[in-house]
Amino acid sequence: MSNQDYNVKQLLETGACTNCQVCADVCPAVAVSGDGDLSAVARMKGLAQILKGRGGLFRRMLRSRPPSDEAFDHFSSTVFRCTLCANCQEVCPVGIHLRDLWLSLRHDMVHSGYYPKKINMIRDNLKEEHNVFGEDNDERAEWVEDMAEPAEDGYIRDRAEMVYFTGCTAAYFPLAQKIPIALAEILDRSGVDFTLLGATEWCCGFPMLGAGLKDMFQEFMEHNLEAVREKGAREILFACPSCYATWREYYPDEFKVSHASQFLINLIRNERIPLKKLDLTVTYHDPCDLGRGTRIFDEPREVIRAIPGIGFVELAHNRENCLCCGGGGNLEMVDPNLSARIAQRKIEEILATGADAVVTSCQQCVRTMITYVRRNKVPLDVLDITQLIRRALVD
């Protein structure tokens, strides 16, 4: 075990925490569990102890001992019971880049051998099928078959101006497959020249970063880049904020990348999407990776307000302060009960607005919230922004 999983800046940041505990006040995991060990401030203390307990002269000078196996096991369990929502980073008065630090910490825990065994399943799925769920990757575009009038070529074309990168969740989960169906129909109606990658699309890489499997990332990134190059595309479109943020932050700046909310508002402004009146009151949930992660707040709201007749009400916590839905950071695999309790908190806040529906811009948020709503028979409609626009399209 060593400290090589952290860059110099991160090693310095571990000593910058002032123990103000503001991060604990906004942590969704702490809020629903009451467990302070899940907070960023507790994690920073644990990390500092681990780093000091490693390495020769520094350890001897401080008379530090490495934590016991039991302490490591407990600490690791708190590291992975986190949605990576970055609300702690948002409020940190010191400006510590906590989300990146958590990713490096997870990488460290995997290298050190202290991690949830579900991580092995994620690793195996990615190695064998190139998607996080272990589904047959040749079936990545089978959702097209559920469209009312799909294109004869199934939208898998030799060349196109734009690639629609579907993402693992929307490709395989029935609850989320309505999102790519809606977006493909909108793009069709608008005359956009696009293609899917189909079986040549591999996981964007974020699930492996979130699982501490950074060593796998390079192969997946290089494969996806080459798959897009072969299509001759200049732009890549994402409905998934995690895929979008990963390409934006970790991939080379070779293609224009756009989230669906950005692309849709441009189509609306250019009058390429005819919209009818909808008698519906909605609220909007800012996905963590899209909002706090990439600062896209205005475009989704402009899309919603462009629909005639729609009513819009903000959540009590919105934009950079939006509450996490509980679906991020692989938490649903590691601790499904904690994920569900965070989702419950989110749904309760939504219901307090009196809105008929909650709209978001993330397939994982949609899946997490719909799962909770259906299991608990909550009278609430959950829609991705692509589904909302598809519902408002003039027939």
C-alpha cells in the first residue's frame, strides 16, 4: 500500500480541512442515516490517518501506526456508501476538490484490498461485456425495436454528423429505455443527422472510476474515441449526465460534446421542434453530475418553460443546492437500503411542491425515482426532459 493514488495537490488538500463540519450538514447519506462517519469531514480525518500511517521516515517521526484491518474495513465501508453528489465540495469553505479526492480514495481502497465485494462484480461485468450490468453488449441498441416507427437501419449508420452515445443505464433498463426512444424520435422529427454506435459503444468509464477501477479506464476511453472517429462525427450527444461529464472531463478535447438539454434548447430556439400545449405543473430536479458537476442549470429550465401551458415550480433545494436522488456513486449496488432512503427524502421534497410531475435530465435519476415511486405507490409522474418534450411534440 502506498500514497501513489493521489496527486500532489490532493495530498496537500488532505491537510487543509478545518473541521468546520459544514459538509456534514448537506450530506444526503448522513441526513437519512444519522451516521456521522459517512460525512466528508469524518472521511477526511480517516484519510489523513491512513496517509500518515504509511511510509517510512514520516511515519516514524509522527510515531504513527497504520490502521488495523478492522479500522480499514470500517473506513472503506464509509468510502463507498456515498453518492458522489459533490454537495460537500459545493459548500466547502476551503475549496477542497472533494469529489476528485473521493475517486482517488476509492482507487486507493481497491489497490489496498479494502472494498465491497460488489466491486468485483462491476469489474467482471466491464471486462466481459463492456457494460456495468454484464448484459450482452451486442444488444446495446435493442431499445430501438420498441419504437413506434424506427428507422430501417436502426439508426446505426456508417457515417453521420453526430453520435448519440446512449449509456449503459438507458441501453438496458426498461425504466430508462423510454429516454433514448424519446430522444431518437425528437432527433428524427428535427432532421438531425445522427447515428448510434450500437455494439461498438462501451461504457463511458464513469462506473469504473466510481468503483475505484481507474486502471481499466484508458482501454475503454480509447475504444470509444476510435468508434466515434470511424463514424466521421463532429459532435457527441448524451442524455446521461455522467457520460457527458466523463467525456467532458476525462476524454481528450477532440469532439464537441453536448448534453440533451443543451441540444434541445437550440432546436427549440431554431424552431425545429413544434410544441403543443401541455396542461401540466412540473418541478425540476437538477442531476448532481449535470448541475453541480458541469453547471448546467438554465438550459433544462428554458426547455421546460418553452412548452405552452406548462406550469413550473422550483424545489426548496434547487440548482447547486439540489438534493441528491440517491442513485449515484454505485450506491445502489453497495447499499440499496441507503440509496432508497435518500430517494425517499427526495420524493418527499418533490411532493411538497404540489407538482403533477418531476422532470430531470438524467436516466439514473429517472430510474431511481421511478423505482421508489412504484414500490411505494406514490402518485407522481417522473419524466426525463426528453420524455417531456416528446410528450409535447405536435403530432
